[in-house]
Amino acid sequence: MIQYSLICETNHKFDAWFRNAEAYEDQAKKGILTCPVCNSTKVEKALMAPALSRSGESEKVSLSAGHPDRVKMLEAMRALRNKLTADADYVGDKFAEEARKIHYNEAEARGIYGEASRDEVASLIEDGIDFMPLPHVPDEHN
């Protein structure tokens, strides 16, 4: 997976994840990249610093603040997370193992959620196993 900082013609900046650099190029050529704020399809890579981490340094995360629709977006993300987990089995740190079993029809097809390491996530992507990250939602008092 690769993360790019993108910008639309009206200067809305956002991040997007792609399977690899070629996937980004393919979507850009087809004109299917869309700004999540204004729906513009005129999107290109923004200047970005490389994500480097030193041993012992905590990982950086993408953040947003001050958006006028923040509360509505948090409610929508909370509803999405609740919908995805309501009828799914929590498998904890066995997520990659269970997702692989389901993909190869070695286990019953069902919704699951849990945690996976970066290496496990990369391996699932390489093997073409479909999954998505659950949105992280701050506590409701925010």
C-alpha cells in the first residue's frame, strides 16, 4: 500500500491509499480520482515530505481539525463502524488468518473484524484478499 497526499483544483488537500504506484497512475489516467470535499475530478499529487521514522519514534498519523461538518462526519463514521461490527465476529489478532481462511473457502464466509500487523496487512494486499480498515472514531463527547 502507498499513501499519497492529493489536491484538487480548488485546493482541497486529502490523503488516499493505493495498492501501489501503478494503481494511482491508472486511476489518474482514467479520471476516477475525486475530491471528497467538492467532488472535483481534477486531482493531482500534492507536494509531500517522505514518511520517515526513526527507531523508537512513535508513528505519525494523519489529522484534521476545524472542519465545519466535523460533528456530522464523526456521526457518519461512528454509524459506519457500528454497522460493520454489528453483525460481524471479533477475531482479535487472528484477523489476517481468518480473512485468509474465508478467502480460500476454508472457513464460513462471514463478516469479521480485528487487528493485524503491518506485515500481515501487506501480505493480505499482495494476495488480493479484500478487506478495509475500520474508521477510528474519537469518543462520543468530542
